[in-house]
Amino acid sequence: MTLLNKAKEFKQEHLLAFYDELSEEQRKNILSDIENIDFSLMKDLYENVACAKAQKGAECISPISCTDATVMAEDEKKRLYNKGLESLKKGKMMALTMAGGQGTRLGHTGPKGTYDIGLPSHKSLFEIQCCGLKKVSEEAGCKVLWYIMTSHINHAETVAFFEEHNYFDYGKENIVFFPQAMIPAMDKDGRILLESKYSVNKSPNGNGGLFSSLKQIGGFEELRKKGITRIFICGIDNCLVKMADPLFLGYFEEAGYKVAAKSFIKRTADEKAGVFCKKDGKPAVIEYTEIPSELAALQDENGVWVYGDTNVLNYIFDIDTAEFLATAGMPYHTAVKKLTHIDIATGEEAIIPDAYKFELFLFDAFTSIDDLGVFRIERTEEFAPVKNATGVDSAESAREMYMEIHKEEKENE
């Protein structure tokens, strides 16, 4: 068996340990999983785990400049907004939502985008974003194409949800669903884990896999055919995101950057969020765990954090840059996680406390470009994430912020 030889070459033959007891359909499944594994990549990732810290040298961290929209004159905002709206009218930009997760932490059993945050209208997160697209599409006089990146765990359910709700009257032809690529998990000895006797334990490869996944489905070719040159990117969990924001696009067009990112100023010096900076002269995001405390607390003459522009996960990419990154790739990060897997010795489910999961982070793309446009926004107007069941960044806090911003909608509901 060719696949068995391939697995043996990389010391992963245990993946076929239960082959003889599987049904024909189950055999097809495990063989397909194995066929899709890049064993050379997995070998490299495992070998890199041990030496990652040793290889990491000191980096020169410096501030990054930004355009502060929170203090921008209204006439300037209007001018940039209209500039962005003109680009939308010409069909230059599409919107892309990353929605591969489940709502497990919220006590929700379906895709996170199907979650009802408790508005009187009972709009889901998907519908909230769709309403934003409807509004800007109406202003532009044409529908903004909407791509939604799902994952293998929620793709079918997401598509079914949109079908059930008639695509929220946005038009099936204006929405494209595509699944995120998956990557196997490993144990600390470098063995790829099984999820069942006939399937490999895989997880989404992180938001940094966005462009390679888009390339896999021929997305760039399709976008170019439609004349689209800008990709607006956001996550599903922010119910205040301004979808295909004309102001952001106008700034992007005028500034001439290849990539731009929204930010807001962190609340405290030690807020648990990554901030924009430059590392060795290249734009980057530094995690709160990595920035020296003296830099985290550094303020300018106006009392503003020098390293305070927080990563909102809201970007615009030039399509050429996005396609380049799809091919050039980004470095994988390793996370140690507790996972359920099939114990090869017993054939039973077991918990492994220290499995390796591998992820790509979209912000690593910034180090591949010469400069990054940072567009500072007002946090309370554009950022209300739904991450937790209660407390900070919960459905309750997001709902209150949403209702405050959308007062007219509140009165009509």
C-alpha cells in the first residue's frame, strides 16, 4: 500500500493501526486523510518546536505611526468616505468574514455566526454583518461581494443556515462560502493523533491560512475577473464592525498602502491585547506577553500610549499582496492544548494534556511588507466582540454597545 509506505517513511504508520477492522467507507476516510497530510511539513513543525525558543533572537522594537480618525475633522472624514464610496461603486472591494469557529464558549451548539446575542430582533451575528453590507451596498448602488470562510466543523451548517434564512435577502449569488484548510495535531513525541479509528485529529490552521485557502478554491482568479482589487477582512464575533467601511477604504486608497489595519488605543498599559509596532523596521504585532513592561507603559507628551494601538482584526489587503502571501506562506505557531484522541494501544478515547496544535496568524503577514497603514478608530463605536458567556466581551456587553450605537433600530424593534 503506497500510503502505508508513505506513513512508515515518516514513522506515522500508527495512523493505519485499525485499518483491518474498518468498514469500506471508513477505510476510504482514513486513506483520504492520510493522503492529504503534508508529512514533510509536519516533520519540520515538530522539529521546530524544540528549537523555536533557542532560535528566537532579540528584536529591535520601535513605534509605528498611525492616522487617528478619532480626531479627524468632519469635512476630512466626509471627503475620505466619499472617496471610498466611489471605489465601492466601481466594484473594487469585497468583504471577507472569518467564521470558522463554533459558539461553544457561549453555550451555543452551532457555528458562532448563527449566535443570537439577544437583540429584540433576534438577529444572529451573520445577519448583523449582512445588514451592514446591505446598508453600504445601498449607498454604493451595487452589492458588495461577501466571502465567508468556514471550517470543516461548521461549513455545512453555515450554508444550511443561510439557505434557511433566504440568505437574509442579500442574494445567494453575492455570497461565497469556502472552508479553511486543516492541519493535524501531534503528541509530544511527534506522532500525529487520531480523532477516531478512521480519521486524523485535525484543526483549522489559523486565520493566517486565509489567503492560501482562498487560493485553493480559485478565489483570486474569480475576484480579478470581477475587477476586485481590495479585500476587506474581519472576524465574525465583532457585532459593531463597519462592513466594507467606505471611510477605511478611502483612507486606504489615498494613503497608498498595500495593507491597512484598524486599531484603537488600549485601556491600560497591561491590557491583554497585541499592539502594532515595528520589529527590526518591519510592521508587526507584538503580543502583550512579549512587550517589555517599560515599553508597554511608555506614554507620549499627550499621555497616549506609544505602544497602544491594539490589533482589531479588521484589515484591507491589496489583492496582489494577498495573493503573494498565499504562495509565500507564513510561519506556524505552536500551541500546547488538551485534546481528546484515540489511544493506539487500547483503541479507546483518551485525553492528552499536552498535544501540539499548529496555527498561522494573519498578523505575521505584516513582516512581509514594507509599511502598514494603521487607522485608529473609536473603540466604543466599532468594537464589541462576543467571546465570553458572561462578563467582559460577552453577549450582554456587546448587546448594550450595539443598542447604544443603533438607537434608531432599537426604537423600531
